Amino acid sequence: MLLKEFHPFLFHKNFNYQKATSFLEKKKSLEELLYFLKENNFPREKEVEVERVNNIIEKENISLVFYGREGYPEPLKYIKNPPVALFVKGKIPVGFYFSIVGSRKPLPESVEIAKYFARELVLRNMVIVSGLARGIDGTAHRETLQNGGKTIAVLGSGHLRIYPPEHRALAKEIEKNGALVSEFPPSTPPNPRNFPQRNRIIAGLSRGVLLIEAGIKSGSLKTANFALEEGRELFVVPGSAFEVKYSGSNYLIKKGAKLVQTIEDILEEFPNENFEKIEKKEENLDLTQEEMEILNYFPSGKKIHFEELLKNFKIEKLSVVLTSLELKGLIEKLPGNFFIKKIKN
């Protein structure tokens, strides 16, 4: 892959990748990168773009982590074509990184599988990595947060263009309990070509990748392929031979990926790690007045549609509060944009 595909604002015919990464190991800031561009005869428009990006990241509290500098994730340093720099909101957690990826339109049973594995991995103190996409990715992030874990969302866009837009509230929660990471400048839209590049970072960060429900043309297969190329452990949940949504998953198992059904199937592949299970403590949830008001609106044991809630609550607050209640384990989102209050045992 060409660096141009990763960093349009850095690329120029005079760009030397090895020279740049060597330079960045010794430098601290975007201003110094601008100096590097000037010294290497970059055109003025490139300088203007770098200055514009610098202004945005300062305003939006986005950190820029350069290759080889403190804070740059160690696993990424050794992949093919590592990102020259990462834009980060939040703080990249230190720990054992493990990815969960899968279908954007999963079957209900696949969602439950994703919840099970995310919860069990978090209770072994793993940091869950995914791509903030609809479906399995979003489920993995939410379940991680609900269980008090840390998570990293790797974006296929810039931080000012969170995609999908309905995950903006989730992104804010991830920022508080992990990090939103992108190699794209903040204003970059979610172009289709960005997502394979994002997937290589998801795989490159992680010691293992778990694939849940992938069709034969699924984008998740690209993440799986990157995992294999980089020598990561690849785990796949099997599906029915007659279910087309699992055709890609079953294909990978035939080709040698490890079939997994329980958490032990994953843990046994890392015999040198200590994955003692954390005993989850009951939390004393402090609800805001808005959270209590919306939660009390839910009829007992009955689902309610998002449109019905919109009739009674302002949209600016509703999505944020619903996400917060979901992460606290008090409501559950159902297919069709319905929500239901969860009954506590």
C-alpha cells in the first residue's frame, strides 16, 4: 500500500518513508513535522494543510502520536507500513489488546455471542479493540464499557466525522474509558477506501482477533487477512452450513482459523499470560435527573420505539441519555430501534 492512501496531507513525490519515520522518532510536534516538510521541498499547499490540521487538533483536544514516540502503541511499530502518526482522543490504555469484529447487520444470536465474549475477555483484564461500526463492533464496545473495561475504537474517518453518526454518543463514552484512534486528519470523511486501512490497524494492534458472523464478502474478512499476515492469532465463531451470513466465517475455519465456542478456546492459545478472572462488583449507579426521567418513562416489561420517546424528550439529549442508560445496563436496544428496560435480578 502507498503512503498516499494513508496520509494524503503528508504525501508528495519527495516523501521518503524511512527517513520520515526515523525523523519522527526524534521529534515532538506537528510544527517540527512542518519543518521536515519544508526541508524536503514540499509545496506550500502542504504546509497550509498541516497548519490547518494543527489548529483543529488543538481546538478539539486531539493528541497526535508520532511513530516511535512515547504513547505510540508498541504492536503497531512492527507491522507492514505502520501509521506515521495517530490522531487520538482519550488515552490509549496499556494492556493486552484483543479485537472483536463482525457483521454490521448481525443475527440476534450473534449479538449475544459478541456480548458473551466481550464480557468474558474484559473480566480477564483485556483491552477490547474494534472499529465502532454498527452491529458486532458497537456491541463489543458497549459490553466492554458496561463491564467496566477499557476499549479502543479505530476509526475509518477523522474525529470530526464520527461514523456511523448514531455512534457519536458511544464514541464520547469510549473517549472517557479508552481511546478513539485514527490515522486520518480530523475532517476526513468516512470514504469506503479508508476502512481496509483502518482494519489493518485493528489487526496490527491486537494479539488476537475474534470474528463473529462474516459473509463471504464481509469487510471483516479483510481484518482477518491482516491478522494472518501479521502473525496474529485468528479465532472464528462457527455458524450453520446453511446460513449465508456465516459463509465467510466457516470458510476461514476450513482454511485453518481456530474454531471457538467458549472463552477457554481463546485463553489456551496464550499460555504464558495470567488471565485470572476479575470478580465483578455491584455498582452503585448515580443517575442524573434526565436519566431517571427517561428511565421512569419506560413501561415495565414492554419495549418502546425511539420515535415514541422523541415525542416526549428533546433529541439533543435523548441519544446521549439512552446510550448512558444502556452502558449502565439499565436498558437494552432491540432490533428495529426499540428499547426495553432491563429487569435487575
